[in-house]
Amino acid sequence: MSFLERLRKDKMKALKDKDKLKVNVVTLLMSSIALEEKESKKELTDEQAIKFVQKELKQLKDTLDQTPEDREDIISETEDRIRIVESYLPKQAEPEEIDKEIISFIESEGLSKEPKNKGIIIKHILGKFGAKTDGKTVNGVVDKVLKN
């Protein structure tokens, strides 16, 4: 079952269960994927479609960060949306796992732990982990490793 088929199936189930929030989130994901397919005039692979899920997750987390603490209703709804979006992503890599891969890559490539190598390291890690992590997490772990 392709990723888009899974979204359609989940949307139908949410409609039957009268889960408005999940219907809205899944519809948003489906429409952003469909728009990209229409613009590029080709069907997206599951890996490419997951990038749109990651993008939506990032936007929701930004919304959560910018929401005033006294707006508990918005915070609660955004957290629920985040949980739904995260359920469509593969299990995320732990920072410790990323840390080990960074150290291994630095040693295997003979790189020094200098900020000038940061771009090379991030590019490798994002390529290796793909949808299992995001740039913000990798950036933070790389900074920590380079400082030690």
C-alpha cells in the first residue's frame, strides 16, 4: 500500500469515526502531496511524500512554540495535530544513534572536529537517515559533537 493510499484509507476511517481533527490533518497532508504531484506532473514516491509530512510537522511545532501559554485550547489542539502527523512518519532516530554515526563518519573520513566540516557531516547524516530525522535535530547533535 502506497503512502497516499494509506492516507486515503485513514481519512475514510476518520470520517466513519467522526474524528474531525484527524480528517482535517489527513486532508491537509493529502492536498499538499496532491498539489506537488500536479505541479511536477508525476507521482511522488513514498519517500518524497513523507517529506511533506515532515514539513507539516515542522510548521505545527513552530505554531506550538509561538502560541502564548495562556491559550491552552490552541496548545492542546496543536499537540493533538502533532501526534497525528507523527504517526505517519517512520520511527525517528535517537540523538545517541545520530551521535554514534557522526563520530563514525568523522573517523572514517579522517575529518577534524572543526566547524568548517559541519556541512559535510550534516549532508552525510541527512542522506543516511533520510526521513528518520530532521535537520534541526542533526544540526544540534553535530554542534554538540564538534564542541567535544
